[in-house]
Amino acid sequence: MDIEKEIIKVIDKKKEKVFDHIVVEKQLNIYLNKNLVFRIMCLPTDIKFLVYGFFFSNGYINEPS
């Protein structure tokens, strides 16, 4: 997810106001059996795969499916 914001671009000591896209991260809380296991800042896309990967790589599940 991204938003468009006005920024000040500096090149060779010259300032210029321009609009640019800024990436927006969101806080994700991962729970297991109603207990908070992990909190992470991430892009709000493909959350399902991020959570499966987290549980798989930390040994909570045997396979991501």
C-alpha cells in the first residue's frame, strides 16, 4: 500500500517540491490460541503467506498448507 505525498527533493543542493509515493506499513499482531506470539510492522499485502511462513519457520506448523 502506498500514498502520494508532497515531499522536498534535494539534488545538488537544490530543493524542489514534488509529489512522490510513500510506502505505508501497518502493525500486524499474530496470535496463537488467543495469545500474542509476535508483533511486526509490514506491508499490508499477502498477510496470509507472511503468517504461514512465520508459523512454519518457527516450528509451530509442519507445512504451510
